[in-house]
Amino acid sequence: MDSEMMVKVLSINHLASDLVEVCLSLAEKQSKFLFTLERDVNDPQFISLAEEKQFSQLFMFNVHLASQIFQLIIKVINGEVVNFPVDVGYFYTREEALAQQKPFNREIVQRK
């Protein structure tokens, strides 16, 4: 696999109590994305993240990478030490991602 398609998280900055900036490197290009944090009023340990639309579109076929990035954000929010840059994995094109999918095996279950 082409190392140019590796995604690296260069930094994660907690800008405000509800805002995080993530700087990524993909194919020698750097991009920044903002994530909004929301803590559950009833359970402050529960945090939901909302990403920019551009992030969702970019990682539409690379959910495995988005998940790794979310996990790093949570570590930073929780005060854990993260040594940047962090390689999070290979970025698949739409065609590569679809080729990686396994065929869905639908079994019909008969009820008695």
C-alpha cells in the first residue's frame, strides 16, 4: 500500500470546553477539522462528538480511520498523554473501500 495514503494525526488541540481542533496529514496535505463536544447533563462521563461535514464526507469510506481519530480525541479530552504524530491507518479510495467489503450473506430464518 502506498505510504502517501497513510493518515496521520499531527495534533489535537482542545480550543474551548466544547471545541477541539484536529490537524491531519493525508497524502502530504494537511487539513484541520473542528469537533464539537457535548457532555450528557445526567452523566458527564458520556461525551458525544459532532464533526464538520467535510470530515464526514472525507472519511465516508474510511470509518476505521474516523474511529481511530475519535478515540484519540477522547484521550486528549480525558487528559491522557498522546505522542504526536500518530499514524491511524491507510486511506482507501471509494473503489478500494468497496473492494474490501465482504459480500453480505443473508440467511433466511424460517419461523415455526
